[in-house]
Amino acid sequence: MTNSPLTTTEANSWNDTRIELIVGVLLRSGVILAAAVVLFGAVLYLVHHGHEIPNYTAFHGEPESLKSPVDIFHGVMGLSARAIIQLGLLLLIATPVARVLFSAIAFAIERDWMYVGITLIVFVVLMFSLFGST
């Protein structure tokens, strides 16, 4: 019995098991990356502000500099601890969004057009919930 190399279609086949494995790696990687970024930002924040006594008498919301992704990115470039934590939270939010987008692409590769349509509807609803409401 000889070991014959896999044909191109066998080696590149997209089956449900392979897609599930990739989705699992995508979700785990996204959550681990987001947690690492938040942890780094938290350590940096505690190094700079850990000795301060918090003032709980007045609530101060999120500053304007942390409300848009562009401003968060600029804050990260300046090593702002709060911006780094905010970036980690954005990565955490982006993880399931990337999963839905990957699923749509995988279904398209499999030529499963009904699931492509359903997944794209889920993606549009997700995008609307993130960006469409004011």
C-alpha cells in the first residue's frame, strides 16, 4: 500500500468539521487576545493610578476621547491605559462579529446559499445594533 498525496479537492475541502475547528480557534484566539490587551491596560492603569483614592461622590462617564475607535487608536498609540482597556473591549466585541463574517464566507465556499443569506442577515442585524442606533 503506497501513501498517495491527497488530491487538491480533498486537501482543500471545506467540511463542517474543519469549519467548526476554525471557528473554535477564531473565538478562542479573539477572547484570549482581548483578555491579554485588557490585562495589559489594567496593569498599566494600576501602575499609574493605583495609589489614588477614588472619588465615589460624583459619577464621571467615559471621556469623549474613548468613544470612537479612531480616538481609542490614538490613545493606544500614546500608551493611555484606559484606551488600551477600551481597545481590549472592542476586540472582545469584534470576536463574534468576525465569527459571523467567517461563517458567511465559509458557507459561500461550500456553496450553501441559503445559509449565506441567513448569516448575512445576522451580520446586518449585528452591524445595525452596533452602529445604527443613536
